[in-house]
Amino acid sequence: MSSEKSLAIVLRLVEFSETSVIATLFTEDFGKITALAKGARRPKGPFEAALDLLAACRIVFIHKSSDALDLLTEAKLERRFRAATRNLSHLYAGYYVAELLQDLTDDGDPHPQLFQAANQTLTELDDACDDDACDVARTILRFEMIALRELGHLPSFDRCVGCGGELPAEGRIAFGQLAGGVLCRECRAGQRQVVSVSSGVIRAFREFADPSESWRRTELDRGLRGELRGVLNHYLTNMLGKKLRMHRYLGVLAE
């Protein structure tokens, strides 16, 4: 079996033995993988302390064709997530990025653009955690929109998900959590899990989902942040069939 190489983000580490760990990694070229890292807990070894939660590292691994774990043979640290000891809100946000990648992606399904977005998001959270130049709520909302778009789960914000018709730009708008987007008055009838949201929420979702960088100029006041967080938390919960663990800590992102 030949070795594979890729840049990877460490999503999860589980102790396997006194000297080894099982690592879940989101790679740029191969998607999510789970690999056994023999000797990773030794002070000196082939991993050079590179296997740290949320760290980016260059890895070499042997892919197993059966259901067995892949075998991680080498890891070289590219960037360590230092916010763990410096800023609580940035740390929670980093953990949330890892949880989204863990739960939204499938094993062996590569999404290079999603990897790049995750790596950039973690870098921004880390680089700005001392002076708080990074607006955590906006940075995380942007990553969520990219993740949903890249994985084919982005709700419809422009037209009614039922009939395709245009919706008014102002006032309250029906958002179907199960339907997957905004609904007109006619299509709303009979739908379950429908919430009424402000037009400002829908505009913000559109701007943060746009591929351009215009989202960086979008202002979000405290009330809008709270409404956005509530709508998106419920949407992800309905989509995954469970509540993400980090949602309980994301209240700080609405402040």
C-alpha cells in the first residue's frame, strides 16, 4: 500500500494505548479520515508533538482499503491553535469549527474549498485573539455559510423554496427549518417547523453566503446577532437530527 500526503486539521484525538492515539483529521486532498498514530504520545517520535487539537499539519498516512483504521506515519506541524490559552470565545469558536467538520462531512469525501475556509477561519481566530480584532460572531457565521454551501445544504434565501417565487424585501418572512429556506404565504400552509424571521436576518444570510468578501462590511447589531444565531442553531439541529454540543457555548457570539 502506498503512502498518501496532505495538509490536515486535527479534529479529534482519542487515547488508544499508553503510546498511541486515534486521530480524526480533515484533510485538504482526501476529506475526513480516521487514523491510528502509533507512538504519538511518546516525547520523541515521528509526530514531533504535531497532533494537537485544531492544529494544521502536513501528514503522511497509509490508507487501508478495508474497514480498518488508516495508519498515520508522519505529521509535521504547520500551525498550532494557540487561542486555547488566550481567549475563551475564540477557543469555543475553534471547537465549533471542528465539530461542524466532524458532523457535516463524510469520511473520504474531499472538499478542498471547505478545507481552505476552515484553515483560514482558524488562522483568523488565532491571529486576532489577543487584540480581539477578529469579530468572532461574523467569522463563524461566514464559515457556517461556506460549509453549508460547499456541502449542498445552504437554505434558499432569495426565492420561495416551495414555488420559486420572489418574496418581499421588508417585514417578517417565513423560514422553513425542514423545507430548507424561505417560504411565501401560500407555500407556508401545512409546513412544519416554520419560524417568522425579520428581513434583516434574511439579508444578512444572503450577504454572508455570497462568495465575495462583501460580508466583511456587513454590520450586525446585538439583536440581529441573537436572531441569526437562533435560526441557524435550529436549522443545523433539524438537519443533523441532534443538537451540536458547542451550541450551548455560542451565546457569547451573540454579544
